[in-house]
Amino acid sequence: MLPAGVWALDTGGERVARDEKIDLLRTVPLFAGLGKRELERVSTLADIIDLPADRPLMTQGEHGSQMFIVVSGAARVERDGRSIGECGPGEVLGEIALLDGGPRTATVTLTQPSRLLVVARREFQALMDEFPDIRLRVLEAVARRLRALDLDGIH
């Protein structure tokens, strides 16, 4: 289920064609190296959405049921009301809550009109099961985030 006000439409108001979705998937580092058959499978698991600037994607502490991948646009990431970074094309957002079932670890708000890929919890699990390379890349992204938050150098 997509967040309220989210749609799986392109900017022209029509459903995104499957070939266009596959072309978009090719531009995402998370899916680099996948062949056409794999990209076709991923395209059935992900929706494409276009959202305006100033739109919150997730709120710290709330439970989430989607992961987002920024195709174009940008987002601000805040934790405990303090800005901790910006995200742009190719970045994965919201995967931590899908990995452990816990609450969102940050609030993310779009700072520009953005095109996103959205993967819901059930589809996320299928993606992890079917594509071990993608699972590894998601876990590596989580590890990078944890290291970046490790301001005291404790490992």
C-alpha cells in the first residue's frame, strides 16, 4: 500500500510503460548488473511515483511498510529534529524499517519534485529472497549509514 496521496503514475497522468520502468531501473545503482529478465521481475515488484517538493516520505518513530529509491529529485533527512543529510538519485530510503520491522529511524522530506521507486514490505522480502546481490547491496547501504552516524568513532 502506498502512502496517502501517492500514485503510480507518470507526470503525464498515464501509467508508466513497462519498458520505461525497466529503463529507470537500469539507472539505479542498487540494480546495476541485473540482466533484462531480472529487471523485468524487479519492475513487477516496484511502483514508480512522482511527488512534489515539501512532501514528507516518512516520519521518525512511525512504522513503515515501504522502501523508496530516489530516481530523480532530492530529499532532506532529519533525526531528532536535526538535519543529518541530503539524499539524491540512486539512494535507498526506508529500508531499515523493512529489514527489522521497527520504527523509522529518521524523517525524510522531499526538497525537490521527485520521481521514486517504491517497494512495499512483501515485495521487498521477495526482492531480497530472489536477488542475493540486491540483498547484499541493501545491507551495505545500511552499514554505510551506521558508520556515518558513528560520530564518536565507536565500532
